[in-house]
Amino acid sequence: MNFDKYRICEIIKDKLQHYGTKVISKLGPVVNPLLINHKKEDNHLLIFYFHGLFESMNQRALNHIDPQHNMLVNQFDEFLDYFLNHGYKFIKSEDLLTGIEENQRYAMITFDDGYFNSMPAWEITNKYKIPGIYFLTTSNIIENKSYWWDIVYKYRHKQGNSLEAIGKEQSFLKGFKHPEIEKYIIQNFGIKSFEPWSDIDRPFSPDEVRYVSESPFSTIGNHTHNHAILTNYEEEGIKEEIMNSNKILFELTGKLPNDIAFPNGNYNKQILELTEQLGFRFAFTTDPGKNRIRPSNKNLICLKRLMTTTTDIKEIGSFYRLGANPDTVYSDVKGQVTFLAKAIMLMRVMRK
Ligand SMILES: [Zn+2]
């Protein structure tokens, strides 16, 4: 029998990650309150990113989109309540320029990609007068196209593939530019696969973007034209992706965006410089953590964001307030254990 050692190691690593994260999630509500230093929560900004919301677990179970990041509508309501009850004030990016009060704790809500299913969140935030930023992938909106990672998810899931295999295929595709990904989708699933299946997987229509943008609590941001993972592109390609999106956003809303969120969170120094040259004031990453609020200046402000999940806010809220989530805590713990193990090994070698 020929065992693939590498493959076995990968499976063990995945299982450890899964159970490690679960144990940390359960311990969080007990341990985290002891770690939260309330003074340190002040003058910090927590930014959360969502994709869309599910109406119910039944809607989630339809598997019309990759379900990993989406909360339920009632969980979103509880999420906002949790932070309001812990003294957080929800702000928009512009507030960072006009100056904000000292000794306050702040939070910001952002939605990536432009899913129509973020509409229930828009309704809730409007009801509570809480601002939200909507980062739109303009080609999907203009052409009413399903997002490529959802196409991979829904077709492969229907074919009976495992979540792990689907995740690997999606990660593989993230190494390419948009035209290559599109070619792959057409070759594997056909051109018709871009047609959305329902309101769950479709993007906003242009009219809906106009409608959403008219609320004083909405800000529209750039998420490139084709959800381009910008680190795969040369300078010209980066500019083209950002400018094409800006042009459409201007036509739809009458405004040029100040905010950009990098698709898949990928950026580098060159990308930050280009975004600044193109007139953006705020760049939203997916680097996890808290943002320390500093006085505004003329430079581009690069912001960290925390990913949200379907987990109950009572379980995960204290992690967020520490600028973390169970996954980042797991990685930290694993990193420290590995470091300790290496240090012990080194001491043993030196003693010999
Ligand atoms: Zn995105």
C-alpha cells in the first residue's frame, strides 16, 4: 500500500485546526472577559466584514452560495445589539477624517461583493441609523452574474464533492487573473453557470445599487471590476480594475468612492501606492485585528477587518473585542507552542 505521508499530515493538520478552534470557541466566554481591559477598548475601532445574510438555516441548506461566511438575519440583529450594549458607537470611514471623540470605542460594518442578500442587513442598519459600507464588484452587478467562487461551490456540491475539495479548487483559482478564471468556469461548468439560481446568489441590480446608495447610512466602495486579486496583476491591470469599477460606481451613484476593499484581502506596497494615487482615502484589508484611532492626515489609511461567521455573538463577541477570532487565537497558540518546542530542542542541543 502506498500511503501519501504529506496527505495524511494535511488531514491531521485540518482536524487539529477544526477541534482546536472549537475548544477555543467554548473557552472564550470564560477566559476572554478576564483578558479584556476596558480602558484598552477605548480609542479603538473594530471593523467587521460580512457578505450577505441568510433568512434561515433552511435557506442556507439550499447551497446556492458558499455558506461559510454568512450570518442569519436574526444573528445580525443580535450582533449589532451586542456591540451597542457594550458601549460601541458605529461610524463610517468619513468620521475618521472629521475627527472623533476621545475615550470612545468604535465599530464599523462593511459588506463585500454586492450580494442582493445583504439587503436585509441594509434594512436593519437603516432602522437603527447605523452606517454601512457596501463594497461592490461592478462587473457582476452590470451583467447580473453569479460570483465565480459560488459557481464552483454550488456545482461541485451538487456533484457530491467534499467541502475540502471545493475549498482547494477555489484556492487554486485565486492564483489567476480574472480572464483565466472565467475561461476555467466556462470550460468546467458552461457559460450558463453565470446565471444566478435565486435571490440568494445574485448580485444587486444597478437600480438596487442606486436605491441603497441614496440612504444617508450607506457608503458605496470599490471592490474592483472583476473581483480581481490585485497581487496577480501588473500596474496597468491594477489601475484598469480599479478605474473601471470607479467609472461604473460614478454612473450609478453620482459619487466617486473614497473607500476600497481588496478582493480576498490581497495587497502589497505597490497596490497601496496606486490606490492612494487614484484618490482613495481608506483601504480595507482582511488582516485581522483592532485599529488604533489616530488623528486624520492626508495619507491613505489602511484598516484591519475581522471576518464574521454564523457563530452566536454571545460566544464570539468577547474574541472580537480583543481584536481576534477563534481562528486567529488558534494560530497564535500554535505559533507559540511551535516556538517553545523549537527553543527546548535548541537548549537540549546546546547542553550536549
Ligand atoms: Zn470579495
